[in-house]
Amino acid sequence: MEHENAKILNAKGELNEENASSYEKLRKSYDHLYRNISSLAEALDMQPPVMPEDSHTTRVTTGEDASSLATGKESSTLEAIWDDEDTRAFYECLPDLRAFVPAVLLGEAEPKVIEETSKAQEQPTESLAEADQSTTVAQDAMETSADSGNLQEGKSIEKGKDKEEKDKEKTKDPDKEKGKEKEKDTDKKGEHEKEKLKGLEGTNLDALLQRLPGCVSRDLIDQLTVEFCYLNSKSNRKRLVRTLFNVPRTSLELLPYYSRMVATLSTCMKDVPSMLLQMLEEEFNFLINKKDQMNIETKIRNIRFIGELCKFKIAPAGLVFSCLKTCLDDFTHHNIDVACNLLETCGRFLYRSPETTIRMANMLEILMRLKNVKNLDPRHSTLVENAYYLCKPPERSARISKVRPPLHQYIRKLLFTDLDKSSIEHVLRQLRKLPWSECESYLLKCFMKVHKGKYGQIHLIASLTAGLSRYHDEFAVAVVDEVLEEIRLGLELNDYGMQQRRIAHMRLLGELYNYEHVDSSVIFETLYLILVFGHGTAEQDVLDPPEDCFRIRMIITLLQTCGHYFDRGSSKRKLDRFLIHFQRYILGKGAIPLDIEFDLQDLFAVLRPNMTRYSSMEEVNAALVELEEHEHTASTDKTSSEKHSDTEKPPSRTTAHSMTADRPSILNGSEENGEVHEEIGDTDSESGSGTIEPGHDEDGLDEENHDDGSDTDEEDEDDSGPASDEDDEVHVRQKVAELDPLEVANFDQELRAVMQESMEQRKLELRGRPTINMMIPMNVFEGSTKDHHGRVVGGESGDEELDEETGGSREVQVKVLVKRGNKQQTKQMYIPRDCTLIQSTKQKEAAELEEKQDIKRLVLEYNDRVEEENNGLGTQTLNWPSGNSRAYGRGNSWEGSSGRSGGPRHRHHSHSGTGAYYGRKK
């Protein structure tokens, strides 16, 4: 009955009246029966019988108790008491001290020894008592007989005995004194030895107690517990309990390990946990009854220690509930912190334990009622909610994982798991093997989720896009469109949760530029869009708040990725202009965070180390005004120079086939012709013909590799040319719009003539024309070609006319460009026809002509086949030679002089028949 009442009391916190009254009746009847049996045993001079334990008897419980136990069992089966196996092992798997320490040191052998010695002492004492009784009876009989017969003899004998005894005592006195002195010496030695042993134990115990704060693991505290057993004594146990009790109030992480030590020692030393619990309970009552708002850390340490001991089942659950009830009765100030810390420590354990589930649930309900009734401050309200939901987590449905088809899972594995620098070729081959019609949309979706992969591997996604574009052109276009759309969507929403995604898309856009999928104009349009989107509208504070600096981070990311390629030509001027506008935007934000400021400093140090960083808005505005005036004057000068050059041009021009080698009037043209040549070169670069601009030839090209150098310059010019030419054309049109329409028509006619002439002229030029440091007038190239040493050699038509005029002379007329001062002049020279220079030039012209004829034939065959297929007449498939396939890159053409093998942005290509990897060689 007491056991059942204890269970109900732990579960519900109180007993009902029926159980209490029945328990009182049974207790009174038991006491009455025990008194009667005791009196009967005294009357019969017998011991009262020992009652057997009722551990195997069947207990009858009420329906409420059965239901409570059932619910407790169900909750325990649904939720485990411990969260993981390591926690369960820490609180339940304690070391067995009897396996490590001898039983004598644990104090368990002393009772047995005492019982054995007491039994052994009782037996000889009983035998001695019987012998003494018999001897006393015999002596009494002998004495009575002796006294009656020999009284006189006894007197004389006594006198003689007294003399002998006196002599014996005199001889024995010195021996006794010597023995007493020896005993005193041995006692002193024993005391000294005991003092030495106590001193050694004390020093060892002090060292052991000093190691306690360093025991922050299960193995260390278990080892220290075993070592303490070798120093086991009552005084040492008291010192240990006092040290454990005085744990520093800020070292709460030590409480679980101290509690484990107490739980381990409780199996052999029952007084250790009882003393510690008594001290903790007294301290708790003292701190709660004091009712002052001080020593909050001491209170938290005390209640957490009790909670840890409860998890080791050292502190009874009733003690914990009584402490919690005391705090709930006065639910204010520090009592709220104490109650919440107690629930955070052992509330989950008590709620999941079957014996205390109901009572703990009731306590939690009371806690939430008090929170709702009382007006708690936000800190206390958060503490109560955290403690409640830590003990009783909210019910939620299981997370349903998304089921994907195996093909989609394989694509995600390739892109998000297997993709790295060493496996990109394998990934590209596997992607090409996919059924493209089924997987193209999902593959595009995965390419847009670059934020779910590693940030350092975004360039590999761009490389895969470049590799797939050789076989699926529409896929690369779709990737670029989706990236630009995602960037604009991020600007329209300005959601904080999308920031990582937006940064990844900016990096991807920069890498797509590096792999030549977008032009520089797209990059600059995106940069300006980031600066101005939403400004001047009613939603400006929502789209770009004054304190939001995320757009600055986006621009930094894009320029760090591809900004180092804007270092020459019009792209350089565009970037300089944008950086001034960017500084104005930064100054408009006011004070910016330090991390963004450091990123800006790094960005300017890499891109424009000599650029001025403006510190005020006035300086930036003045710089912008100056820049606009400079651009306006430059466009005006260019328009006037073009107009002047148009007036000096002859009304009609002949083609390169009708030009002769001796045209001194054109060769000695002015600098305006050079400017016109530059304009034509820029225009050709727009159309993809790849004209060389001599102004960019000062980069130190290697003479042993002329072809590569010329290709690089062509790429630089093509990369930087279109954007600036578009701006220049805009300025020219605005200026010409104010002139006479007749002049505009004449200008357009002359421009078309120059364009047609330059296009025809380019067909006759050498493929690998070298570069020199002097500006060559345009008319020098007309009807002539240039050798690889900077000399201008007469073309085929000029040679033929020279042969006719000289009557088959063996000399060839050439023109040499000479610069004297600031003027350029050409001189004519005659070189023998059998010279190596002339022969090599002729051979190169013949080889180039043959190559052009082959290319022309292939193009015509291709056009014929396309027309046959369109008309439904062709049944054969195209069979292109591998060496004449379309080269990858922007602005490529079939002409050898304009074809480019990459350029500065597309550093390293290694296309193969099975895959392509676009390396990044900086």
C-alpha cells in the first residue's frame, strides 16, 4: 500500500481521500497487531516472527491508476527518454567500482569481519564461563574442608609467603619499568606512522580535488572516481562532498560530470549522495525564502545540480517537483529563471519517464497558464516558452521528402556532387548522353540552382554551358536569358532570403562573360540596371532602402569575376565611366559596413589602383560633368574630322584589282586618312571581320609567334570595339541631325562606298599580317600587300604592269614606309626578283589564294546541299571535315584573316570528340 501510494504521489503530486483513509485504517490495524504479537512474544520468551516480503504478491489497482500506467507506457514507447545513445550511456551506464577497487577499500568487508570476530569471541567466552563456574564450585568445596582442619598451619605459611612475595616484587619492579618504556616507544612510533599516512592521504586528496574542475569528459571523471576509492575514508568523503557542493557558479558544464561521480560512488558509499542532497536542499530553501533579487547565478547552479542528480536517479522526483511547485507558487522575478532552468535540465527526462509523465504534464500546464495570466517581460516570456517546448515539443507531421525520377536524381548527382575540376570532362560526356528532349528543361532548372552547390564551382557550370553550346546552341541562349531574368527578379522582389541566390547568379553572369557567352554591353547594362532600378519611383524605399548595401555587394561580385578584362579600348573607358557613377551611388548610401568597405578597397586596388576615390557628392558631380564635357568635345572633333576626310576623298574609287603600285598621291595622305582607317577598322570589328588596330600593338608581341599575337589583338579590338563604336555613332547621328539632309545623304553614300571597298580589300590581304608601331595610311594597303618585316610589297597586278613596262625586268618595285619627325612618307625601291623576300612573299600569296579557293568551294558546296535539302531533293547527310567545323567564339568567320582562336577571355580550349573542358588560365 505504501509503494502504491508513493507511485501515485510521484505521478499526481497528491493522494485522494479514499486512498489516504484506507491507508490510515490499515496502518492502525497493523500497529495494533504488532503490539499484540510483541506482548505475546515477551510472555512466551520468544522472538516475534519475521514477516515475508510481498514482492511477488499481486497488487490490485484502480481504473485511474491502470489508465495512468497505460498512458505512461504508451508515451514511453512512443518517445524514448534519451535523445541518442551517447546520452543514454552517459546517464545509465555507470562503471562498477567493485571490478576496479578491492572490497576492503570500499568498506564492504568490515561488517563481515566484525560479524565473524564477534561470533568467534562469543564461543570462547561461553566456554570460559562454564569452566569458571566449575572451578569456583570445586574451590568452594576445597576451601570449606581446608578451613575446618588447618587453621594454624595456614597462619605460619602466610607469614612465609609474605616474605617471599616482598622479595619477588623487588626483583620484578625493574623488569616492569623496562616493559612500560618499550610500550611507550612503540605507541609513539605508531602515532608518527599514522600521522605520516594521514599527511600523505591529505596531500593525495588535495591533488585529486584540484583535478576535479578539469574533468570534462566521461573517461576522466570515471578515472578520478576510481582513484578516490583508494583514498576512501569518512573524512575524505566529507571533503569530497563539500568540494562538489562548492562548484563555481559559472562552471555549469561541470555539473553533469560531478553528478556522474556521485552516482558512481552511491553504489558503495551511501552517505555521499545523502549528504550532498541535504546540502543542496538546504541551500535551495535558504535562497528561495530569502526573496532577494541577488545571487541569480548561485540559484541557477543549485537548481541545475539538483536536476542533473535527478537524471541519474540520485535525487528523487518528489524533491524536484517540490522545488518546481515552490517556484510556481511565487512565479516572479528570479523564481521564473529558476523554474525554467530546472525544466531545461530535467523536465524532458521527467516528462518522458512513465512514472512522472502525468504530474509533469500538469506542471507544464500550470506553467503556461501562469505565463498567459501574468504580464511577463519579453525575456521571461521567451524563457518560459523555450522551457515548455523543450519538455513537450509541438506535434508536427513528418517531413515528406520529394520523390524525383531516377534520371533527375542522376542529373543532380552529376552537377551537385560529382562536378569538380578533375571530373568536368566526364560530367560533360554524361550530360551529352542524356535524352535531350526530355532533360533539357530540368537541366536548365538545375543550372539555375547554382546557389545550392559550391560557390567556388560556379565557373564549372559556365564551362559546362560552353561545352554544351557546341551541340545545343539554344541551351546556352536559354541559360543567359534565365540568368538575366533571375537578376531582374531579385531586383524587383528584394527578398532577404534570396541574397545568396542573387550573389551566385551575379557570379554566374560574370563567368558566362569569361566564356564568351555574353558581350560587354550586357555586363554594363546589368551594372547600370542595378544602380538605377527602382529609383525615382514610389517603391524606392522598398526596392533599395537607404541602409541596404546589398546592391553594392552584387556589383563587387560581378566586377571581381570579369572586371579585370576591361583594361583596354572602349571597355576600359566604359568601366572608368561606370566606376564614377558607382562612387556616386556609394556616397548616396552614407556610412557603409566595414566588410563592404574593405571589399571596395580591394576591388579598386585590382581594377583601377590609380583612380581617385571621391569623398563627397560635390566632387563626384564635378567629375561627372567634366566627363560629359570631354565626351561631347571628343564626339564633335570626330565628326569634324570625318567630314573633313569626306571632302578630301575622290568621288569614285576602284577596286584592289584595278589599282597600280605607283600611287604617290594616295600614299602621301594626311592623318585624316589614318583616322578613317581606324573608323573602318572599328566598323569591321562590329561586323566580325576582325580588323587590326595599330594603336594597340604596343603590348610586346613575340616575333616568333606572329599569328598568335595578331589573333590576340584582333580579339582585344573586337572585345572592346563594338560598345564604344555604338556610343560614338549615337553622338555622330545627334550631331549630323542638325546638318543639311543633302550632306547626310552624301555621307551615307560615301560610308557605304568605303565599307564595300574595305570588305573587298580585306579579301586580298594576308592572313597573318604583322603589326608595326607606326600608323599606316589606308591608301598604302590598296592594291598592295605587306610582308612580315613591315615592308609593303606590290601586289600581283602591280608586278604584271611593271613587267610589261620594263620589258620583263628581273626587279620588283616595293614601297617602304619611313617616318621622319611626325610625318610618314613612302619610298619606292627595286628588289631583284630572285631575292628570298620576293620568293617567300609569292609563295605565301599563292598558298593563301589556294586556301581561299578551297574555302570558297566548301562554302558553295554547303549552300548547294542546304538548298537541296530545303527543296526535298537532297537525301545525303552533311559530311563536314573535322578541320573546317565552325570554331567556337563570338565574331568568327570563314576567312582565315578574321578567324580567332579564343582571345584573352577564352583562355584555354581543349575540344575533343567526346567532350570539352574550358580551362581558366589567367
